[in-house]
Amino acid sequence: MYSSEITQASNFVKGVDTVFLITLGVSFFFLIALTVVMLIFIYKYNRKRNPKPTQIEGSTSLEIVWTVIPFLLTMLMFYYGWVGYKPMRKAPSDAMEVTVYGRMWNFSFEYENGKRTDTLYLPKDKAVKLNLVAMDVLHSLYIPAFRVKQDMVPGLENNFMWFEPQRVGEYELFCAEYCGLQHSYMYTSVKVMEDSAFQSWMVDTTQVVAENIDSPTATGRRIMQNIGCFACHTTDGSKLVGPSFKGIWGEEVTVTTGGKERQVTVDEEYIRRSIYDPNADVVDGFNKGLMLSYEGQLSEEDIENIIEYLKTLH
Amino acid sequence: MNSTSIENVANYLKYKGKYKGLLGWIFSTDHKRIGLLYLYSMATMFSVGVLLGLAMKLELLAPGKTIMDAQSYNATFTVHGVIMIFMVVVPGLPAVFGNFLLPIMIGAKDVAFPKLNLLSWWLYVAGVFLVLAALLFGPGTPDTGWTFYAPYSFKTGTNMLPAVFGAFVLGFSSILTGLNFLVTIHRLRCPGLKWSKLPLFVWTLYGTAWIQLLATPVVGITLVLIALERLFGVGIFDPAMGGDPILYQHLFWIYSHPAVYIMILPAMGAISEIIPTFSQKHIFGYKALIASTMAIAFVGYLVWGHHMFTAGMSGTAQYYFSLLTFIVAIPSAIKVFNWISTMYKGSINLQTPFYWAASFIFVFLIGGLSGLVLGALAANIYVHDTAFVVAHFHYIVFGGTGFAFFAAIHYWFPKIFGRMYDKAWANTGWIVFFIGFLTLYSPMFYLGMMGMPRRYYDYLQEFHGGNILSTIGSWVLVTGFIIIIVNLVRSARIGPKAEMNPWNGKTLEWTVPSPPPLENFDEIPELGENDGPYNY
């Protein structure tokens, strides 16, 4: 928090750091003062130097003093904590809205024009409201440089955070609520750009939207990257939470369907079913229930592009 | 007192009843033997917990995989938390020192319900075995963290139910101990021992017992609801079935925050005994210390929401939970001021228990003051769920309760075992442990302020330095721990015989032989006008 590089990265930095520094200052003062007093007493009233103790049972006035002073100081800290926090819960009505989807174990960001990314791109000096949607379990969106954090709760409506990025740059974005196996890999970054650069990035749909890319293979890969497939499935044959995609097309795999084992060939039908109803056929050696349906998030056309890409992974 | 006549009675360690050997212990209803049963079981579980913690720190020595994969790491921190919280610090000082000392300190022969007391230990052991069974058998070691947050705890394929049931059984052990202590303190005080003359350790046991009795059932209910949801699909917490995951967090913390005070209050009580004894001086502000104990016990019920500032509560709830969190800090501050004032103009005898007590004050201050950062809403949003929080609660729970436990064991060791430990080794163990502790946990404050989230198996390169230092600290701490344990175990068997009152303490346990006879007192003592726990 002391890195000058990230100071004032958002409109909340000042409020948070103020209360942080006040509290730390008071804390260090009391820690050092009390420790020093204690050490002095231990030295001075050591039984070698002070063989006869003086019996003192207490002092009402001292008790009052050290109740009232800490009370006032804590109320001061409480006040600044509240002042720094209060604006976080009220987003300006003209804020740019981005919907954030959190799932095991990646984030995806959807803009008002339907554009989807796995990295959060934002314009500088513009209020942003992130609508937080958790697809499976609790996650928590945490951008340390902006001093913001909000849990993403499945089923909770109108859950949001807002802030105004104030410095161009790239910042870390973590998941801060434990969400299972790959929790520590659930991070991405925030790229804050000048407003003009952001606007041209925003309207430039060639980067993601399928039909504007010539090759369906590249499109498929892009879609999978944005939606987060590679958090659980590799393309190099190594095993993560889900089976690797390497060499998967046309292979015979053993799956469990409704409690019975059977052999299936990986074809278009199988891939479509695996995306829309992932727990229908569970591949031997992997667990049920970890992947959720992508129905409504991926169109038939997206899936065709994905299949084209999977065909290339030999 | 009547020490000469009761010296002929066999002491509680040697006493032979209906059963011999191990059976004579595990079926004994003697409060002192039960206290030691808890000590040995908790020391075993604590050592397991330390080894798991050591493994976690070793894994975090470098980014990427160091010694285990992510699934094992997640299981390791879950088991570390479950063991340390439910099996070590929650039973904590009351189970060991409360059992051993409460009846003696109030001049009674035993607790009010000795059989219920033994049942509590059996429930504790049953709970421990249930949880261990969950770890070793079945589909996989639980990997949810000790908080079992919904809905992840409903989705994971690992062995959740036996672990939850084990925690439920452990809860009953705690409730029954609390009930037993309450009745004992109300009914069995010896003649002349008015409430205004109760030792402060007894007062903290009293406050703790109320929390155990009133708060633990809530976690019991929560755990039953989890079982109903997992077994019968009743949608209470899982949004997929129409439940509310935030409701789970409320229910969990309504118990688990007061549980923090179950851990720390008796620790404060032990410190309130040790400091006057080694200062040879009346405790400063006896009534203020009692009032602060009861204030903590009461206000501690009302602050659970500060674990959930980022969870999505209403603004009003955030406001009050933050306010009350600051209020609950004040009684703790009052205690620190009174402890330090007790040293003023004392005649301080620098012995191992005093070193532990003084270092307790230091680490407890750091733990408490960092709690202020977390209580302030805006600052909490920033460091919640980061390594900062991990540092904070280890300073409180391990630094607070753990240091007080070591202070207490070095203080009452001659009374419990009738032998004295090697003081030079005891002091060496303390300083090594203390340095290790500071090196292990202090870097986590920094890492949290840099934004490193907690429960991270792997981390970015920028967090490497702090993690290296912290891992080195874990090695130093464990070295100190080994020195302490070897010294105590060895001294319990072959240490020199201890006197009845080696530290010149004034509470009643120092008026009976070391180790005490089976029923503590030959004749129930009677306190005169001028007798008192701190009248030097």
C-alpha cells in the first residue's frame, strides 16, 4: 500500500488509506508506549532493585482515564472507517456497467454492447459499476490497488461494487474468497486506458466476435479463452480438474452415464452435450458436479467454432 | 494450612481406585486427572496441527509446487484449522487448567458433576476420532477451510459429513463443561469465598462458561442444518436449491465469533494470576478486570458480522457491527493497562511464566491493535480475506491463547506434577519460540497489505520475499516448541521435587501439597476477612 506507483489508482484509495494510516499510527503509538513502559517497570521493579513491593489495589481515576481515552480514539477510527466505506455502497447512476461472471476458476467480463473478455478493460476517470454474478460458489472480486473487494454470492441479486479508476495502468485482480482447488489461480488483471483508447477498444469487435474473424479455429480458441475453459482443461495432455483437450477429437472415452459405464466417441454431439449438460456423461477418473452448464452463455455457433478448434489439437 | 496431615494421603497421580493403569485414568472422575487427560489429548492434536502448519509454510516457501499439490494444500489448511480451532483452542485453557484448578481455587473437592465432567472428555475424544475418520477414510479429506462456507461445502466431493458430525460432538463436550463450571462456581465456593474474592482466572472461566452454554448450541443447529441439506436436499444454504449462503455465514459466526472469546478470556484469566504472583503485588484494578471480562463475554455476542463486511450485508448492519467491534476492543485495552500497572512498584521475579506473560501482552497488543484496522470498515474492505487477517488471528489465537497456555503450564507445572522443570532450558525454549513466532506471522501483515489473498496455494512473484521470511520463522518456532516440550516431558518424570508454593502465590491451589491429594483438601478451607487471592 505504500508503493507510490499505485497511489490514487482509484477514488477510494484516499478514504481507505486515511483510516488505515490513522489506525496504524494509533496502534504503533500504543504498542511502543505500552511495551516501553512495561520494560521499564520490569527493569526498575526487578526484585534485585526493588526487594519490597508496594501494595496498590487500583485507582478509579486511572480506570476512567484509560476507559475514556481508548473509547474516544476507537470512535474516531470507527468514524473514519465509516466515512471511507459509505461511498462504496452507492454507485453513481451514470456509471458504466460491466457484468462480472465468477466461476471456478476464472472471471469473465461482459460489457453493455455484449463484448466479453477475460481481462477487465476500463476507461480512466469514469465511474464503473461492476454487477457481480457468481455462477457456482462464493468468489470475491478484489482489486488491491483500487482498495475494493466484494464477495460474489450465487443467487444474490443486485450485488455490485463500483469505483472510478484514476490512473492508467495494469492492476491485479484476485479472487479473495476461497473457492476450491484452483482458487489461487483465479486471478486476472484490470487494464485502465485513456477514455479515447478505451472507446476505440470497446467498439472494435473484431477482437472477439466470431463472424469477424476469418478462421473458425482462431475464433473457437478465443471463445474458450474468454469463457475460461483452460482453467480446468489443458491443451497439452496434462490433467487438471477436467480432462485435457489434447487429441480428444475422435477418441474413444469411457464415461459414466446415469451410473452406468459406457464407451463413446468424441464427436459433435458429445461435445455439445458436454458443454450444455456437463454432468450427463462424466469421463472416467474425473468428478461430477465441478462443471456447470454453459447453456445461455455459449450459442450453437460458438460451439461449432469450439469444435473446429478442438479438431486441431493433436 | 493442614498440609502436614494430608501429606500422608496418596496424591492424585499415584492414587489407585477401582481400575489400574490407563483405565484408572480414562474412567477417573477426579477433576485433576480429567484435566491431564485433556492436556495429553490436546497436546497430541496440537502437535499434529503444528506439523500441518509447518507443511503449509514449506509449501509457500516458493511460488508454484514445492512439496504438495493444490488439493493436498487445501486439505492441509482445512485440517490445520479444524484441529487447532475445535480440538485445541476452543477446549483450551478451561479444559486443562479450568478442570485442574477451578475446584482447588474455590476450595472444593471436585466440580459439581464429576461424571458429567468425564463424559465431556469422552465426547471430546469421540469428536476427535470422528473428525480423524473423515480425514483418513472415504472419498477425500475435506477441503473447504474450517469455516465450511456454503455452497462450496455442499459441492465438494470430499468427506464433509463425518467432519461436521465430529464438530457437532465436540460442541457438546464444550457445552457440558460450561454448564459444569457454572454450577461449580455458583454452588461450591468454600465458606468466606465471596464473589468479590474469586481469583480472576475463576471469573474468566465463569464468563467463558456462559458463552459456551449459550453460543455453542447455535453451531450445533447450523451443523444439523448442513447435514439435513446434504442428506435430504433441504434447501437452506445452497442457492441452487433456493437457500441463502449468507444465512450460513451468519449462523456460523454467531457461534464462531463468541468462540474467539471462549479462547481468549481464560487466557486473560491466567495472565491475571501470573502477573500478580511474579510481581508479589496485589492485582491492579480487580473490579475493572472483572467488569471487562463480563463486558467482553456480553458484547462478544454482538460483533459476529465483522467477519462479513464484504459478504453483502446491508449498510445499517455494517455500521452497527463496526461500531460494536470497536466497543469490544475497550475492555481488552483496560485489561492490558491493569496488567502493566500491576507491575508498577512490584518486586518482579523474572521466571519463565513471567516471560511468557509479558510476551503475551506484547503479541496480544499487536493482535488486538491489528484488529482495529480490521474493525474499521474501509480498511477492512481492503485487507479482508488477505494474509493480514491470517496474521491478525494468529497473533490473537496463537499469540494470545497459545502464549497464555505456555505461561500457565510453566506456572502451574510444579503444582500439577509435583516436580520443577529446568529453568534455563525453559527460558531458552521461550525466547526461541518468541522469535520464531514474530518471524513467522509478522511478514503476513505486510503480505496482506500488499494484497495477497489468504488460502492461496500459489502466489505471484512479488509476494515471494515475505513468504520466505515467514517460512523460516516457522522453523525457528518449531525448534522452540521442541525445546519446551522435551524439557517439560522430561521434568515431569525426573525433575527435582517441587515445593508446595514455589512462586509464593496467594490463591488456594498453593496451600495444598504438590501434587495435590485426591480430594484436594483435608478439610474444606475457610477464608477470613483479610484473606484474598491477591493479598500479599
